[in-house]
Amino acid sequence: MSVVIVTFRNADDPLRCLEALARSTHRDFDVCLVENGGQEAHAALAQRLPATLPGGQSVRLVLAPGNLGFAAGVNLGMASTPDAEAWWILNPDTQPEPEALAAMVDRLDRGDCGAVGCTLFREDGRIQSYGGAWRRWLARPISLGKGRDADAAIDAQWVERSQNYLNGASILVSRTFLDAVGPMKEDYFLYCEESEWFLRESARRIGIGFAPGARVQHAQGTTTGAGAAIRAQPRMPIYLNERNKILLTKDRYPLLLPIAALAVLAHLFARYVRQRAWLQFGYGLEGWLAGLVGERGPPSRLRRSARSARCDPRNLERDPQE
């Protein structure tokens, strides 16, 4: 089994994640980190990474050929560990509890599903997600259990009946799942790619499970700034989130696009205008329009930054999320 972590110019997060992985009671794994942030970030992280964890698990660092985004980074990590029979996809800003991997492996080994989710919780002790339910008429993801006490009892059967995708911060997927469903869709760049992955017909046939005893703390948004207060959130996460809701609808439920597009627009008004977050509303509206016209891949502003970087060597390591 391989643990795949995609990181972007923030060495502290993956190092904390590795410290947590070192305490895992399930010890049969290796780690592959994919650095999306360029050669300088790769070199800085390489200087601080251990070659192995205390339990003997190897740690490998792969330099991505540019900022590939989350899905392409995950795909690269899985392709770089071709002998694995399963992959645990982890965000760098997660800290799994020692029993987390063992619980997810136990659920996967029951043989009735191809991927397993977990109990994601925040530092304040509240649930971020047990799993996700995509509302296709609204083009809206619902995080099951969000806001509950992380120590509350969990009805695992209800979660498995209710979820139709897993939160990308922590997903265990089998080779059977990957062979049947294929890799993540890379042209979303960031956000909604894990939802689209599990909403494919082939994924629904295989099934997805839930391991309530797998507890993973997630800081959320430390790289993108998505976890900031609503009027302080930056452009890129809002833009891509709204754009990709439209793209997912086009890809999976094209006949619902007129209704879903109006629902996304209404939610933008409700979320941002009510809070007088006018700048953030503009970011979301821009992303919504980009989805309708079919923009895919890195957002246009990011592509312009990349072209500028190629023209001016001083800009090679400019953060495209600024």
C-alpha cells in the first residue's frame, strides 16, 4: 500500500502529516509525496524529509512538471507507485490518528467496496465530513455529519447509504477501483474532482465504504486559503469551486444543467451577498460563467502567470494563488 500526498510549497504540513503516519498501528505502507510547487519547493522539502519513517516505511518525493493541480498530482503519485494494491490519498494538512489506516484497511478487506472514507474532524473537535452526498439538481455537495461532535456515536450504515462520494482529504482506494473507474479527472485542476470520480457509473457499481473508527484531523485550506473567513477568502478556491460544480454537472448530468446552473447562482447570492462579501461574490460569479463557457484546466489567470514566469526567470516561483 502507498500513501499519496500532494503538496504545494508548504513543507510544514506534510512533515506534520508524516509524524502522524509514523504512529500508525498498520505499518505495511510506503509514502509518496508529489511536490506541485516547482524545483525550489521540491529542494526545500527534500532537505527536511526523512528517507524512512521510524517503522521502516520508505518516503519518496516526486517533483511534478509544474503546478498540475490536485487530481493530476494524485494520478502522478499513484503512477509512481505501480506495485501498490491500494492507495491512501491524504491531504498534507491532515493528521491521522494511529488506528485510522488499520480501520480503513479492515473495511476495504470486507470485499464489498472499492474505496473507503473516514471520520474527518477539525481541530475544534467538530466533524468536517463522514462522507459526501452530491445533490445533482442543485450541483451542490453536502458533507454528512458536518458540525457534529467528533466524539458522538456514528451510524455507519446510514453514512454508507447516504454517501455517493468521499472527501478528497482522506480516501483509501483499491487497485480494483482504479482499474475499473480510471484515474481522477485532471481538467478540473482543483475542487470537485473526487466527487466526479465517485459519481461515475463504474464507481457506483463497485461501491464505497465508510470506516467510522478511522479518524483524521484536517486543518482544511492551509494551501489555498479556503479556510479563511468568508470576506477574506481568495479568488482561486471560490472561482474553481463554482466553475467545477458546473463542469461536473456537464460531465455527469448534462440534462440537468439549466436547473443546476440556476441553483448554483442562487446559492452564490445566498452565501456571499447576504454577508456583503462582494469581492467573493464576484469571484464566484466569474467561476460560474467560466463553467458555462466550458473553461477547463488551470484558471486563465494562472495560465497567464505561468506564461509570464517563462518570460521572466524572476517569476519562476511566484505563487499562482496570490
